Amino acid sequence: MVERPLALRLGILVFDGVMMSSVAAPSDALRVADQLALLRFGAGAPTFRSELIHARGATSVRTSGGMQLSGIVAPERDPDVLLLPGIMHGSAAELLAQCATLDVEIALLRAMHERGVRIAGCCTGSFLLAMSGLLDGRTATTSWWLAAAFRQAFPLVELQADALVVESGSVTTAGGATAVLDFVFRQIASRVDPELAQTGQVPAGRSRTPEPGAVRVRGTDREAALHARREDREVPRTADAPPARRRRNRRASRHQRAHPAAPFPDPPSSTVEPVTH
């Protein structure tokens, strides 16, 4: 049997309260890439692995949704990349308080960074990365709705809140939601083959900034109006357009004019204090 060369070993730092999506999404993406590489390159295809790492030696953790996550083993060697997943929270102050309790985890990621491991923080995991001091003097991104709180807590970090992924030397940050997948696809593309990363997800480098006018609609109507706007761009406003589509376009336009809501407000400045390392 031909031994497959290891293209990427991704370590995912886990602890109680971790968001399951931040763990499962990159793990599944690598498993899919591993199978696609095998189909494309044959028995000698490069392989991708992910492993769960616990800084305190536990063999299982409870996710933010209450699920028990097991299968945690002590790694035989350092990973190529250590990923800090998202942390569930009720407010920016609560998130910072949670990060402050993860002193052992912060010590581990600092030690791995000194040994040459690339450190990546996704979603609210960027707060834990910033608290370690490894982002001081660097550029970074985070979940866009926490941008104001991040700037207040970590003034030494240059935040690019509208970026999906920011690579700054030996550390990387990814924004909220599925931005962690964009980071994983970049790793696959750079280490093996860009075609393996063509999964139909958000293209690398695309901004998460909402389209002009999109934030003026509240609630579920926001997505409906944005969908109508996209259809409106695809089909010219002519007599040849279907009547139903013309009616939808007119309704969406009237809704936006009738509800000129302001963008989502930033958290109050008094809720977050600068973090010292």
C-alpha cells in the first residue's frame, strides 16, 4: 500500500463552550478534499488531516449547543496550523470574560507559535488570538457585528472588519459564519491544487460588506428584498420581463423607500475596556 504524503495537518483547539460549526465545518472540508485528492491523483495523492487538541488534556468537551464532543487525543506532533474556533457569547463583555479564563489555552498557542506553527482564529476565536498578544501590530478581521468591541479591546490590532480572511505573517484571522471555510480552501489551494478548493463557496478575498441598500431592510424582509434586487439586476426592466417579476421588483423598491432603517448599531463604547496582556 502506497503511503500518502501529508499535505496539511490542521489542529483545532477545543474547550467547553466551543461552537460546533467552527469544528465540524473545517473538519468536513478537509475530509472532502482528501477524498477528491484520492480520486484525482490516485494512491499517492496528498492527504489532509484534522485533529482535536485540548490544552488541559481532556478527552471530551461540551459544545455551546450542549453536544458532547469526544475523540480528543494528545497529538504525536505539532500541527501545521492551529485553528481557534468560535466561542458562543451573549455580549462582547461576556466573550472577553470567557477568553480571560482560557489562560492555559493562550499559553499553548503562544508556545506553538514560537515553534513555528501557524495560528488561525475564526469568528470570535480572533478575540482569543488577540488576547494572546500575537495580533499586536498586525492586521486582522473578526465577526463584523463585534468590530467596535474588538477595536476598543485591542487597540494595537489593525482591524479590517469587511475582510473574509486576513493573513498577517504567521497568523491568520477569518470572519464570522462560513469564513472559516474560505480559510480552509485557501490552505488546500496553496498546499496542493487550487482546483481542489473549487467548492462553490465564497471566492477568496470577497468582501462581506452588504450590498448598497441591503441593510435598510429589517428582519426576514432583508433577505427577500436582496433576492429581489438581484433578480432585478439580472433581468432588465422592460415590457418583456414577466409581470410577476416586475411586481416583485416594484414591491421591493417601495419597501426599501418606506423603511429607511439605519445600519445595525455598534455596541456601546462603555461595555468594553482595552485588554492588557
